[in-house]
Amino acid sequence: MDGQGDNPQESQSEPIATGLAPPVELDTDEVPDSLVSDFSSLTTPYCWVIIEDAVAGYDGAQPSAVGKSGPGQAVAGDITEALTAGRFFRLVDGKGRELAIGRLYDPSGQNELAPLDDFGRQGLGALNIEFRAEGEWRAA
């Protein structure tokens, strides 16, 4: 024997795939514009969906905004992407009271106000949007 063991995987000191660039480590949570299309399967630039309506509650007395999504041309796959990979946001009134919670998937990072602009102001009377970061809600 050559002293490298009987397991072929143990005897390899180099990765099997050659010619691949080493992984790139980013110092930011933002995906570079050049890579956005590689990671996103959206048919729209962004997608958001409301997952909890604090105004309507759960008793059915008022119509609920749960399930409302945007932009208008978003398809089911976009909504699924927002639900699974989106950032948590909440829409609040002028006194900071929570009106709704949702998720926004925005690979470019340029549409943070979209849920507020598309729906929150007119649909709920929201004045601000906040995002969940490190266990706290923070204004956009």
C-alpha cells in the first residue's frame, strides 16, 4: 500500500472538480446586480405578500388582507418565492401601530417601499414600513 488508506475519497487532497473558482464571500447581505438574475426566479422585479392582518383580526368581522400580494402581474411562483425567501416587513400607522405583516422578496434591494406604495397606504392607511432585523422592527 502507499499509506494513503483504502478509501479513495480519503486519499484525495484536491477537490474532484477542477477549474472552479473558489467561493466568493460577500461582506454584505446584498446580492450584486450581476448575480441577481442567477438567484431569482421572479417574473417581476420584486414580490410581496401579506401574511397577517392585525386590523381585520381573525374573527372574520372585517375582510382580511391576508394573501394580498403585489405587484399586480406577479404569478403564483413569485408569491411562493416571497413566502419562502422574502424579508419580513410590517406596515404601521402614524402612531407605530402594526396594521399588517408580510414578506417581501426584492433581489435588487431597490423596492423596499413597494408593499407600502402598492397597497399599504391605500388599502390600510399605513404610513410607514418596517423590516425585521436582529429581532427588532426597523424603519426602512
